[in-house]
Amino acid sequence: MRDEEMIAPEFGPGIAADMLQWYDRNARDLPWRIPPGDTQVPDPYRVWLSEVMLQQTTVAAVKDYFHRFTARWPTVADLAAAEDGAVMGEWAGLGYYARARNLLKCARVVAQEHNGQFPDSYDGLLTLPGIGPYTAAAISAIAFDRPETVLDGNVERVMARFHNIHTPLPAAKPKLHDCATKQTPQQRPGDYAQAVMDLGATICTPKSPACGICPLREPCAARQAGTASELPKKTPKKPKPTRRGIIYLARRSDGAWLLERRPDKGLLGGMLGWPGSDWGEVAVEAPPLNADWVTLPAEVRHTFTHFHLILTVRYAQVGNETTPNQGAFATAADFRPSDLPTVMRKAFDLWHGA
């Protein structure tokens, strides 16, 4: 029998109960989570905010952002009323900035069209901006205890190993989703979804899974076959191309910095940044004003999802009456390096350390 045909038994009530029992003892302490057994009802706003922040981002990276957002905007109505620039500034450094733009769009739709209340069904949640199938399922299950299929990277790994599925990702996603759907219980589905995610994050980890203390170790087909550490398999990714560009840091005598807000659509959309050239195979000069530009001795290197970026950094000190042909000067009091996305902040740090 081939490895991929060695399918584990279906999750029965006993296995789901084992998972929930394990979760009751081992649930992670997360700022957006209601602990198992707590009588408090989950806040859909906090669940939604955490799920958007966690997309392609680690729990460790998200925690501080979540605390800042919920302290500054405690409700979805507060977030909906926020200025775009303030929200984008708080999001700076978290990456995937389309999420922040969709965050604002979604908050405003909920506040204006749903009286500040998130829809309590999967289909209703899917109508909101920026909410796709995974996020709708997660909010529906965790916030409203609906038996929806929550399939993130952790759950995919648990399903692939439990059923010993060797079809590589992403082709295996439909099969893994089907497995997860069949195994989602009607009772406490929100806790169950979080239990499987926690299992993948803490025990069924990508490398060196701790099979000896896993609550699913006995029925796990990959553990029986000795293949757990090699699953899930993934289709090799194509090499990332490298793009180049030039950015220009101009500072007036009074300490003001020349900045521009990038267009809403596209990479780093809506974020503050330094004026510069387009990014392509060759860096092209595109100074935002006439000045004696000095090239910093090091380059900025940054990797996005689909390409590597190398930026040459030019700096110039200019007079207070200088008029740029793109961007606008922000006073020293208004400029916060923390409002810059990571790649732009790298350029500032490079200047600061020069």
C-alpha cells in the first residue's frame, strides 16, 4: 500500500473530545482569546482584528500590534472613525499593507451598514471587504461557535500528518479541507478550531514534531508510517527575481523630511515612504528635487513575497524654502520613523547610522 493511501480513521466523537480535553489544559494564552471554560462571550471585533493581523504573520509579531490597536480603537466603531493615516501608521512594520486598507474598509461597512455588529454567519461575513473563506470560517467558529471549517497552515499540517497525505501543497488543499470538515464537531467548534491550531503551533510543529506528547499520537497515520517529519510536502517555489531602485531622503534645515504617501493600490499602498524611482531590473534616477545628492555607502535590501529588492539611498540637506516636485515635507514634530513600512525604515536607519 502506498503511503498516501494509508488514511487514518475518521475523527469520531472520542477523538474530538480528546482534542477539547487537551485544549482545556493547554490552550495558549493569547490577548484576543477567551480561555476555555470562561463564561465571557468572544468579541467578534477582537477575533476579526486578530485574524486579519495573523494572516501570513506570526503570533509573536502580532501581539504588540493587537494591544496598540485595541487600546487606541477599542471597538469597530472607533476604528471606523479613525483617520486613514493613523491606522496605516500603527500598522507600519506588520507588512502586507492591503490588509490595513481592507481593515478600514471593513470596519466602516460594519459600522455604517450593520449598526456596528458583525454578521454572525459564514455567508454574511463573506460579504465584508477583505474577508475571505478562511477568515469568515475562523470568525464564525471562534466568535459565534458555528461548526465551520477553519484551515490555516497549522491545521493543514495536522491534517496532512494525521491522514498521512503526501500530495504536495497547494494541490492538497481541497483534500485537507475535506478532512478538516469531516472532523469538525458540532459541539464547541470554536474551541475545537483553536485546539487544532494550537496543536499545530506547539506540538505538531513544522520541524521535529513532539509526537510523544501529542493527544492524537495513537491514531495518527503519519506517526505509524514514520513520515510525520516530512509532511506536509510542498511544491518547490520558483526563484524570486531581484528588482532595483533609488530612494531619496531630503531633509530641510529646520529638520523637516520629504515624504510621500504611496497610492492606495499596489505594493505598500497607502503607506508613507521616501520619494524614489520605480523598481525594475535597473535602477533609474528620479530625484524629487534639485539638490546635491550624496549616495550612502550601503544599500537597503528587503524581500517581499514575490521578489527581492535592492535600493540605493541618496541623501541631501536642503533649504527651508525648497519646493519638491513630488511628495511634501513633514515637520520634525510630525515625523515618526515608526510610521514607515519596514523597507523605508531600513533606509532611515541606514542614514541614521551613516
